[in-house]
Amino acid sequence: MTTVHSDGTRPNPSVLGSLGYLVMNLPVGVGGFVAFFTMLCVGVSSAVVWIGLPVLALAIVAARFAGRVERARVYAMLDTYIASPYPPLPAQGRWKARVRDVSTWRDMAYFLLLFPIGVFEFCVVVTFWVTSASMLFLPVYYRWLPGGSYRLWDTDHPVIVVNSFVDALPFTALGLALLALAVPVTRGLGKAHAYFARALLGPSGSTIRSFDALPVATGV
């Protein structure tokens, strides 16, 4: 059996897949950062009295498991294949192999970096889609706003007052323009994140060379 290191394709995610993935990155990034940062801090600080060693072992296992889940999520939502980066574990010294495997720490680094990246991606896509939708459908819901009108900026001294269907039409046109811009921005962010995920969660160059040196690739 031959190990597949990459399918050779460039990421080309769909709009809906990218939108769902990027929105999910906020809770996934926050949860991953809190979990791994806490385990690393507790494990390293208490390793001198041996209590931290089980915590660090848990962090290593969790990182590799989370990496597998994230590779599956990237493939399902961004339509981007990421090969497993882990070399076959030896019959003896399996824990030492996991610790020395750079892919373990790259998995962990991915989830630590996903927190700021996920916050940025979430803010961008939500701002674009919510703003475009609110403007696009303003002719429908303006009459249910306080006072039966939409008031821009200051409610007491508004710059623009929308209190009729005709007044709301320019906002609809602006909403369409923002929607047309939101589509490529969302796909572009999804494609950029797919490259980022493949760079950290996929095999490194040294890992691929070590795989190629093996006559037969076995499961992890």
C-alpha cells in the first residue's frame, strides 16, 4: 500500500463551505487555545514534581486526535485533502516517538494560532454577510423598527431617515454590492485557511522524505 502525501490539487472551497467553516473557527479556536494553553502551562510548571507529565501526555494525545479531526473538517467543508503527517510508530518507545515527532507540535501550534486567526476570520465574514443582508432586506423590515423608520447614525438627529419602500431601495442596491463582494472574500479566506491548515497539519518535507525511505507505509 502506498501512502498518499498530497492529492496535488489547489484548494477551491465553495462559498457555503467556507462560510460555515470560518464561522466555526471562532468557537473551535477559542476552545483549542484554552485547552492546549492550559495543559501546556500546567504540565510544564508541574513537570518537576512529576505531576505535569500525565498532563503533557494528555496534551500530546489530544493534539494528534484534534489534528485528525481538523484534517477531516477541512476536507469536508473546504474540499481540501490533507495527508496524515505521522510516521509509523515503532514497536517500542512509542511515547518517545510521539514526543519527537514534529507533527505533534505542529498540530498543537495550529490550534494555538487558530484562536487569533479564527477571531479575525469570524469578524470579517460575519461583518460582510450581516451588513449586506441588513441592507438588502431593509425595504422589508424598516417599518418594524422603532418609530417605523430606519435612522442612520444618530436617532435624534439622523443623517438619513428611511420611512418608505422607495427610500430603502438605495440601501438594497448597496446590500447587493456588498453581497457580491462578500462571496469572493469568503472564498478567498477559505482558500487561504486551507493553505494554512495544509502547511501546519500536513506532512513536512522531512516527514515525506522519511516516508519515501520506507518500502511499505503502515498505519499510525
